Amino acid sequence: MKKASLFTLVVILASSLLTGCGSTTSSPSTSSNSASDVKDPATISIAWLPNNSGDNEKEFRAEFDNVIAKATGLKVEDKLTTDYAIAISALESGNAQLGYFGPNEYIVSHAKDPKIVPVVVESGDSGTLTDALYHSRFLVKKGNEDQYKAGDSFDIDNIVGKRMSFVSTSSTSGFNMPAAAILGKFTKLDKWKSLTKDDLAQGGSDKFFGQVLFAGSHQLSLVNVLTGKSDISAVDDIDVAQYVDLSQGKDNETGAVYTVKQGADAPFNTLAGAQYEIITSIPVLNTPVEANSAALSKKTLDAITQALTSDQTTADTKIFAPKGAKGSVFVQPHRFLKVEDSWYDPMRKVLGYSK
């Protein structure tokens, strides 16, 4: 059963269930969660994770804020952080009214308080939800990939005892999806049948990993593997795409090799030419722009949704930039689409959450 494992099923489930959810385009279910007498704050605060808090995305954030400000008539400010937990807590507490985190982060927050709701999600290249996904990937430095091969294909059998770099325990693609893949494969073995997600967050001679690092961002997790601080790193595709070029293979597929661009911004400015290879790639439903519907009126939430899903925003190259462009968060030819909480049910199943 080396090949046929729940690890494989994680990948299949995440991809196949996309088709069943692809036609969901109805309005976010804010009306039942937003009291009609919610008073809007004078200033709407948007919380951003460390991945999106850098100076290289400053112009994008300013334009995104401008769209919200024009739609609502309210002042908009950013809450920038170097810590996942602080950003998420800001939205949950109402100190921020909007946030852009990850599917796992959203699912956990919504479970705590159903007033945390998705507003819009970025489409795929088709302009629909059918291909609205990104990727969680296990990466190794180019030259070290052979030790993770089983015959002609890659396998994660040999990751035990390695130095592993994750992003944050809150991160969907930087911890929770990789953890689900590892547990799905290794808990079938007697030695690891009691392995838990918490175990994967700890390193040591008697642990699954020899050492575990938490980089705090996808960019720094990639830096860890390129500089030899980790043997393997969990890194998504979207947060590092602007710094690298595809050099070999197909984008986001196992065996694909990427090279850091000449002139790449920090933290890759000293790593031009460094290469890494994908040994595993897992599809993940796209991240929502989410709201605390107890902190914004339904009228304001509807105005935000309408503005973000408009053709004008879709055509705004400061928001939907060319793929790989500096400062790009959302990319062409994508657009924002309205979603309901139920769209994330497939992720709940993969990650082991009950609703």
C-alpha cells in the first residue's frame, strides 16, 4: 500500500469536490448573521497576514482599500502584522471588520462564531469557482530531490526525521493541509498510528520530524529550504509566485523546478538563481475575503460585495495584476465571486472538521 493511501485521497477529494461546488455563486449569507441595527464604524479596518503585509504589496493594499472606501463612503485602514494569530484575533474580536487569511483560518473562525462570514473569493482562470484553487506544496532544494523518490515518482516516505519548515499552525497551506496529508499516510503504519497534528508541530529525536521550524510567512518558509535551514518546506504557490520562474516541468505539479528571479525583492534579493523542486502538491480551495458581520451593517457588506465583484474591479490591474508581477496578490484573468459558507464544506471534510 505504498502508493494507495489516504494521502492520495486527500488530493483526489480536494480536487473532485471542487466540481460539485463550482456553481455556487449566490450572495454570502450575511443577512442571518448581521443584525439590522449594526452601526458601521467610522473606519473599516482590514487585517492582513504577514504574507501580505510587506512593502512590496503596499500599492495593491492601497488600491484595494480605495475600492472599499468608494463603495462604502467610509475611511479604510490596514492592520499589518508579523503574526498569524494577531491578525485572525483582530477580525474575530471586531477590531478589524475585514480580513484576508486562508480557508482553514476562515473555517476555524466561523466555527467559533458564525458571524465570521465569507464575502468574496478569487476565481480560477475560467472566471468561475470550478478552478478556484491554489496549492499547498512540499518543497526541497534542487539537488536533494532524489532521496524523496520511490522509483520514478516522488513519495513522502522519507520525510521522517527531517528538518521541516512550516508557516504557522494557523496556516491552511503552510501547515494544516500538509499535516492532513502526512497523517493520512503515516497513521496507517503501526509506528505512527497515534500520530496527531500537534505531534507534527514538534521536533526531536523521538518525534516524527528531527526539527520543526515555523517561519511565520510562506516567503520565509521558502527561504529556509533554499538556505539549508530546513530539508523540506511547506510553501503555497500564490505567495511566492512573483519571486520565481518555472524552469522545468508543469506549474504546481510534482517534479516542477523553480528558480529565484534576478532582481527579486527581499527576502529573496540575495538568492537569485537558487532552485527548488516540488515533491508533493495538494490543491486547496481559494482564500476568502471574510468579514465580521457583527461589526458591519448588511448595507455596507452588500456594497463591498458589489464593488469587489464589479467589472471595474476585475479590470483594475493594481488589484488583478499579471501573474508573477511584483506586488501581485490577485492575478489575471481572475475575478471576485460571491460565496456562501457551505462552499468550504469540502475543505472541512479534508481537514477533519465537523460542521
